[in-house]
Amino acid sequence: MTLQVLIDFYRVRFNEVPVQADDLMDLLTWCYLSEFITPDTYRLLLRELEERGAEKPQFLSDNAKNMSRIS
């Protein structure tokens, strides 16, 4: 998968253009967790998105505890 394929997939899935690199990072993570892409592809695209300004969400410990209750 390339960054352009990820952008096109975002357009098809959400019927809109991604506004920021973080939008693509969320979709990239979903693709990885759903096993649509390999770990190597994930790391490569993650690095490219980070170079374009995407950031992983930062969780406070309380938020992480709340998230664990959902699972």
C-alpha cells in the first residue's frame, strides 16, 4: 500500500477527502489492526505520515484505564 492508496481508500470509505494527516493515521491503524497491511507497510506509512505532521494520540493514565473497561 502507498500513501496515495491510503488516501483513495479514505475517500471511498468516508466519502470525503482527509483534512489532516491524523485522519489518515487513524485509518492506517485500523488497516493494520484488521490485518489488511503488513507490519512493515504500517511502519513505513506511519513514518511518512509523521513526517507530514501526524501525531499519535496521547492518553493520560485515567483515559487509558477508562479505555480498558470498554474492551
